[in-house]
Amino acid sequence: ILLIASLPTSNPTCQLEKEVGPCRASLTRYFYNYRTRQCEKFKYGGCRGNKNNFKTIDECQVICGGGQ
């Protein structure tokens, strides 16, 4: 139980890899990098992608944890 409590997040969304998507809109978004345990900025193409894609760093941090 202590091991689980020490994990940065158990939310499956936060364990997904960053997904830019095939479109070319170049929107600034944030994703949770499970390896670094940080919310990080990336350029989102604007379509497809996955749920590990947040409009603000605050939203990323609330859902997944991790500062920048």
C-alpha cells in the first residue's frame, strides 16, 4: 500500500505517451511525462491524439500531478 501511495499518478491517462497527431495546427498543449513525473509543453497538431493532452499546465497538474 505504501508503494502505491508513492507513485506519481495511477490515472491511466497520465501514463499515455505524448501524441502530436497527424494535423498541423501547432497548438501549445501540455502532457504528463510519466518518466520525468512532470507536466511538459508540446505542440499538438489539432486532431486525433489521446487524452494525455491538456490546454493548461494547471489542468495537467490537477489531473496527473507534477510541476514544471
